[in-house]
Amino acid sequence: MLTIDNLHAEVGGTNQSRPILTGLSLSVKAGEVHAIMGPNGAGKSTLAYVLGGRPGYEVTGGTVSYMGQDLLAMEPHERAAAGLFLGFQYPVEIPGVSNLQFLREALNSQRRARGEEPLSGGEFLKLAREKAALLKMDMEMLKRPVNVGFSGGEKKRNEMVQMGILDPAFAVLDETDSGLDIDALRVVGEGINAIMRKPGKGVLLITHYQRLLDYVRPDFVHVLSSGRIVRTGGPELALQLEEQGYEAVA
């Protein structure tokens, strides 16, 4: 579903570029959840941004194939229309833009790109209520400007509602557990399972800690260090990392 082969990437301008990814290879099949763990500065967020097509990150080598397509040749909106979702470590606020209007426009834009009919206002509201209930989020919050005045946990829960509405084929989730208390962590974990734990979908879950993996059990855990995968194992590897730290395990 997603195949990354010998990926190299830099961040920064021409005179200040720094290599971050230094030969990263990884393959995620449909129906699988892969967790990536690693110390600060290892390149975890850079990988997420490169896959999402964020400006300022330059690929200098390697390939990324997504569902048979050259992902790196696609614009960010084309990647989204093809079913790729990027969950941000720090979701942004968009003052003056209604959550509901933002999500309806995003969803219908993707549906049009796929040759599907856009949802009517009533159809969209029904879908939004369903996904908000799944994440135990009050519909009144979806009427507010995007993430404005939200706590860190509310922003992450709102982002999972967005994922549920857009219903992507593949999700790259960058530290979705950041800022979540115990109850919100469970709700978000259950939401990820309900939305993405399906045969035709895939998840790349980036995290510092093992705690989210208690709810979203990965098929594989990878340790990312100095821009490349240095170790791969099953869910037990995350427990080992929690106990011994990255230096001992990697």
C-alpha cells in the first residue's frame, strides 16, 4: 500500500539545508498498522511532512510508492484526494473559518476529484454527527472556528473527527497522543481503531510513548534513529523501549 525505498530528505533553504532522512526504507501493507518510535530529532515528523507534501522539505533521493502511484510526484491536494491523511503534531487554528464549513468543503472537494457527487448539507450534517459521537465530541464544537480556543486534547480529538469524516485509505498520524489525558487517549485510540482498522486501510502511527499502543495495537514497531529505521519488531518492542530507552534497544 505504501512503500518507501531509501528515502533521503532535507529541511531548510538552499544555504541552510540539513539532511534529516538518510536512507529510510519501510513498507506498509493494506490492513496493517505500523508504529514509528524514536528520540527527538530522529526524523519522525520530517517523514510525516514529506509524505504529506509539506513545503520546505526537499527529497534528495529514494522513492515513495502509494497504491501504485509515485507519491512524491503528486501535489498535497492530490495526495489527499487519493486518500492520504496527515494528522499533525500541532494542529493549527484557523480563525474565522467554521469547522463544519471547512470539513464539508474538504470532503466535497475530494469527492469531486474522485468523480463522486458532493454531499448535500443534510447528508454532511448526518455524517458529522456520527463521527463526532464516535469521538465523544459535542457538535457545538464543530460550529466553532477550526481549533480556535480548543485545548491540546480537543484539537487532537477534533482532528480525529476530521479523519472520520474524510475517511482516508491511509493515515499518517504524527504524535496524536500528544496533549491527551487518560480518558481522551482511550477515546482517540478507540476512534482510530473504528475508522482505520479495516482490511483496505493502513496506518503509520508516529509516537514517543508506548501508551497509545495499548489502544491501537500495531502489527509492527520500528525504531527511527538518525534518519533511518534501525530496528523493527512486534508490539513487544514498544514495551522494551519504554523500559530500557532508545540507546539500549537501538
